[in-house]
Amino acid sequence: MALRRIESGIGVLLAVGMGCDPSPPGETSGNTETSEGSTTEVGAGTVDTGAPSSSTSTEGEASTGSSGSSSSSSADSSGGLEPPPPGGLEPWGYGFELLEDMHGDRVLMEDFDGDGHVDVFTQWRVAPEYTLRTHRGDGTGTGFVGGLASTLQWEPIPLAGDFDGDGLPDVASFSGGDGFFVALNDTSGDFVDSRFNPHPDPWSDANVALDVDGDLRDDLALPQLHSSGIDVLHGEGDGFFSFEANLLQPACYISGIVGTDLDADGWTDLVATGSCNGVPDYVPLIVYRGGPMGLAVEQTFSESDAAVHEGAMVLATDANGDGAMDIVTPVSTTALAVYSGDGSGSLAPPQIVPYAWTYRTLRLFELWLDPAGPAAYVMASDTPGQTAVAQWSGGALDTQAVELGGTLAGTADFNEDGRSDVVVLVPSDGREPDAVGVWLSIP
């Protein structure tokens, strides 16, 4: 199904020519055109079947362990890891578990094998490739079983999505270059080959997987360079993608993006913030409404009392507990912008909610401390060790700095008690890959 190319919309904001730097931080100018020609399937590479190995993990390499090995917590086999500092999430009823046989530069938390329990996908660099492995959860939060460790051609930034329509998560990987890889789930949670797609993905962390056309297979939305909008790629169902449409950007370039169903009509909508290197000082935001005709601009905002944080996450959550999805994103240094939804697909003008934590928030995740809600947030800056918990209190946010003992990687409910567990990547004696630890809620 062809999507409409969006040329204009209600109050569409373009910041081009408003004194903005032609390239975002870290971006170099150059020819951004790409050929939408052939795609290449990369062979299966090396698949570790679990044979014992005597190799030692150094310089970013790691032994894969054995297939079917148990990844349980162990204080005695932490490989020299320092224990987490006292405190952390303990005041909220959490304990820390270091998952013994689980390592990675990046992790994803999904039900990869379809058994109803959250699993952990890990990847780590074994130059010039990456080793991918899924650790299958059992609903306890500690009893993970490692699957096959496959060494494939890959990129550093992973993204989960159901790209073949079988109901199980697959994984794509990006590097901010001229192409990306996709590995399809073999239905057991393992990944044995990767396929290359030659399309630029300059932002890597800002990409979104969503089913744009209703074929039950996820497509991709990839923000492009300055004034180049968002490219929508149609998933063919075999791990390959073709160009489908280009969406107008909310400012010079995309800063953050999220897919969610704002109006509960079964079609995924997109919400994106934009930036012009913080000049002028405002928050542009666009809502792209999903539907049978594709994604179209529904609503735009431009707020002059706070500047977007370039690279900051955009979170879709029910912030006020009314059952409708809202949008939350960090602005300025000490505030969140909360755009309240009413279930119709439109958002109210943002409420700027200040908090006392004074670091530049980039990562923001839901933290369900109470299953009855509302959700709190765990947030982190771009500096290791700067992490805080923010809880709603009478329409304001109370924040408390916490030391998690590693880099915040995300949240999931591993032990199925209705409360969020918090995943961190713990440095391992200065060697990569990091170990995986979890702050597990205590029922």
C-alpha cells in the first residue's frame, strides 16, 4: 500500500532558514542520496553451538559459553565485578542480581520465544562482527537460559520489531551509516543469519519499528539528515525493506521519536520532536496520525519556554492515569514536557513539569513501582552514574538521585509481579562487553 508523501499539514513547523546550523552536532555535510537498488543477504556467519571454549574475553571479545547454560545470579563468579553501592533501588523494595552468564554492549528485553516470559537479547562486538544471543526468561527474573550464540555481520544499535509477521520479535541493527542489518527470529528466539539493506540511517537510536500499512509486518521509520524528514521503509516480510514515503520533519532534523496508538484505533501513530541545534529556544513537536492511507500530519506544537534536548528519548505513557496515552520528553535541564492525550489522537499543549535533579536527561523509562500506578520514571544523563527516580506527587515530580552500579539499559517485568525491574550494564574490570545486572523487585 503506497503512502502519501506529506508536503504540508495543519500548522506544520519548518525551522529551516531560522538561523540554524546546517548540520546537527557530530554531523558532517555531504551527499545524503542513496541508491534504492539491490539488497544483499549476508550468510549465517559463525554459529556457536555451545561447544566449550577456553578463550579469554579481552578487547571487546567474549566467550559465548555453552548453549543451554543457565544465566543465574552469582556473587562468587562475578569476574572481578564490584558489587553495587549500598542503596540503589533498595528503598523501593528492590534487590540487585548480577546475571552470571550474560554479557553485552547492548540489550533488548522482549518475549523472543513466545512463551509469555520476558527474555534478554544481548550483543557484543567480536571484531569485525558481533555475537548475538537470546537468554530465555522463566518468569523469576534470575533463571535465564542462554540460547545459541551466533556471530554475524551486524551494527552496534539494535531495534526489535516483528519484520516477518510471525508474532515474534526480530532485530534490526544500525550504525548511522549507509545501511542496516536485519536478523529474523528462527521462532525459538535464536538468530542465525543477517540481511543487509542499503538505506541511510543517520540517527541510529531514533529509529522506530511500526506496522504502517496494516499487513501485520513491521515497517521502519528512519529519521534522515538536515531538512530531509523521516523515511518510511516498507517491510517485505523477509528481512528486506523498500522505500515507501518521506514525512516532513518538525524542525531542521529529528531529535527524538516514538511510535504509539494515541487514539486506540489499531493504527500506530508517530510522535517526533525536532531541533535546530537549540536555536531558537523552543520545542517543536509533530503528531503523525496512522491510518489506512498511511501516516499524515495531525498536529504540531511550538513551545517557547523550553528547548528540546537533542537525542533525548520521547516516551509514550499514561502519565495521568486516565487510560489515554500521553507523551513525555525531557526539556531544559530540570523539567519534563508532558503532552496529555484524550484518546482522540490529539494532544493538549504541554505542561512543563520541573524537578530538582540537575543533570541533562537523555534516557527516560517507565518505572512501575506500584502496579496500580501512576508510573514513575527512571532517567539517566549521558554521563555514567547520573541516574534518578522521579515520582509524581500532586502534579509535581519528586526526584531522588540513585546509584545503580552501571549504565541504565531499560526496564521490564521479569518476575511478573506487576512492578518494573531495572536493567543495567555493569563494567567488567574495564573490559568489554559489560555484564548484565538487574534491580529486581521483591514481591
